[in-house]
Amino acid sequence: MSEKPRRRGALAQRDFRLLLVGETASGLGNGITAVALPLVAVLALHATASDVGLLAAAVWVPWLVVGLPAGAWVDRLPRRRIMVVCNLVSATMYASVPVAGWLDRLTLTHLFVVALVCGTSAVFFNTACHAYVPAVLARPDLADGNAKLQVSEAGTRVLGRSAAGFTAQAVGAAAGLLLDALTFLVSTACLLGIRTREEKPARRAGVSSSLVREMGEGLRFLSRDPYLRPIVIYGASLNLLLMGYQAVQIVFLVRTVGVGAGAVGLLVMCSSLGGVLGALLTSRLCRWWGNARALVLTQAVACPFALLLPLTTPGPGLLFFATGAFVLGTGVSVANVVVGTFRQTYCPPRLLGRVSSASMATNQGTIAIGSALGGFLGSAIGTRPTLWVLTAPLALTWLLLALSPAGKTRELPLAAGPAPHTGPAADAPSPA
């Protein structure tokens, strides 16, 4: 594939457009599920705060169990094939929820099984997709492509979460999961239409094909790198606290604040609206400040806004939740674009799947822990105190980046090697 960027960027390339449409469809479904699944538990099955927290955790637990081996398998197998299989599995599982509801057979156990299976599919799909993007796009187009994927993800989350709330009011929360199943089928059709051929995974002579050895290679690269290691620690800490409060946010809004199901969808989608803004701004911020400074400064601004969330009250007080979620979503989106592009360009291609899975397993694994923690705290001390306990440290997490090598340079390096100088680099290309 040519290294020359296209005149119109990533969208000039047919295969990327198909990938983007497929990811947009899947993102719409994921946005619906993020609200519909806990609403099914709360409204149809009368779940407690701890039940909802455990359900949210179940989606992310597979990252702790299969996150690392997933990267080794992704580096061994055709990535598009992995993504197609994962889509079909998820479509089947999500469709089973409304079917069970119509047959009056739906239980919390069923929801937990769906969350675990679909969470496992997401591990393989996301790892494969992150490693597949460089096969579809030339290196100079990666930042543009990742920004557009992030805009799509955040935008469809807005529509999905809003649609989930109104669907729950109109026909029941379980019906929203049927829409999610359909979006996975659309994503599959788009993936099958991509013409780009992947390079076969390279095998080095004299190196064992043991999964354990291959996973260890990716982990060593990640744990020893002065840039990737603190970025992963920051992401893991942020996710732990973010998902802790998000695990109880619906219970908080419905039972503590007294918000209706439709308004819940609107409030929760504020985070995704911020995500759209963040993805749109990332390239410009990186050109102005450099990608390292853009990463650190946006997190320093966004993280303290978490303190607005526990202040939420009925009526005008809902603006506290909307504003806090919006600004946090903006910061998280900028970080996702910058870090994702940095990892794709910085890591050796043969290690990309393993390093990506090790990073995501760490980050997503803490989501499971945070979700369970939020649920248990919500049941033990109440949802508003839980928000205070989790958002207070969240407001300070940006310091992990500020004190790392990323906080001392303008641009993150383009490839693994000696750290760049810390002065401004006017002509240095920015990954985002």
C-alpha cells in the first residue's frame, strides 16, 4: 500500500468508507445496548444497584480473562475474519434477549450470559479492528482515519443512547437489543465488502509459536516502554473510576434524582456529544500544541469536571450532570484518538495485535473492576455518596500523564527508540 496520503484523506478510500459505515452501524447498536441492557435489568427484572454494577462488569470481565491471548490470536489469524465471526456471535446473543422476554423466560442469569459472551466477542473484535485499520489505510492517513472512527463512535453512541431511552418508553427496553443485533449484521456486510488483502502474519525462524511466549513478548514491550507504560496506567485508572460511577449512573438518575427513562437517555448521551466534539478537535489541537501536549492539557481540563456529577438535582440541577458528562466525554475522545494513532504508528507491526491487546486488556479489565466496585458501593452507601467517592480521585488522574515523559515533550515519538528532545518541533508530523 502506498505511503502517500490521499488528497481527501481517509474518506477517499473505498475500503475505509466501508469499514467506517460498518463501525458506525455497530456503534449505533452499542450505544443502544449501553442503556437498554441495564434498563431491562432495572425496569423488567427489578435489579438492585449491585446487580446492575455486576451486569456492567460482566461485559468487561472477558478482557481480564482472554484479553492477552486475544492479541496473540489476532497476530496469527486474518483480522477481518475474526471481526466477522464476532459480529455474528454478538447479533445472535443480543437478539436472544427480546425473544426470551416475549416468551416470558427472561432472567438476570440470561442477561449475565449475554453480557459475558458479547463481552468476549468484543475483546477479539476490538483487538482485531485496531490492528486491521493500518491494513486498510496508509500510515499518513491513520490519524485522519482514527479521528473519523472516533467521531462515528461518539456520534452513534449519542443516537443509540437517546434511541434506547425512547424505545424503552415506547415498546420496552428489550426491543432495543433487537436493533443492536441488526446493526451487527450491517457491520458484517460492510466488512465482507472490503477488498484490501491482509498480509499473512510473519513467522520468525527459531521462535516458538507458543501463545504464552508471544503474549510475553507483547507484555515486555509494553511494560518497558517509557511512553506506553504511563499512558496505559493512566487509561486503566481513568477507566476504573469512570466505569465505577457509570455503573450506577442510571440507578442514580432514575431512583435518586427521579428522571424518566427518556430523559436518562438524553443525559447519558451528553458524554457521547462531548466525544464527537473531542474527535473533531483532536487534529487541530495536535497541530497547535503537538500531540503530547494536546493529550496532557485536555485531560487536565476535562478530569476535574467529574466533580459536577454528584451535584445533580432535579430540574435545573440536571445541568450539572449534562455539563460534567459532556466535558469528560470530550477529554476521553481526544485521548482515544491520540493514543490509538500513537500506538498504531509507534509499535512494530508484528507486535501490534499483542501490544494493543495488552494495553486494552489492562484498560478494559479495570472497567470490570470499576463497574463491580460502583455497584457494591451504590448498594452499601447510596448512589450519590458513591459518585463522590469515585469522582474525587478521577479529578486528579491527569497528573499521571503530566508527570510522565509525555508531559515533558511536545510530540510523541513516531517509532520506538530514543526519546525525542523536549523542545518544540515545528515541522514534526503529528500522529493526530
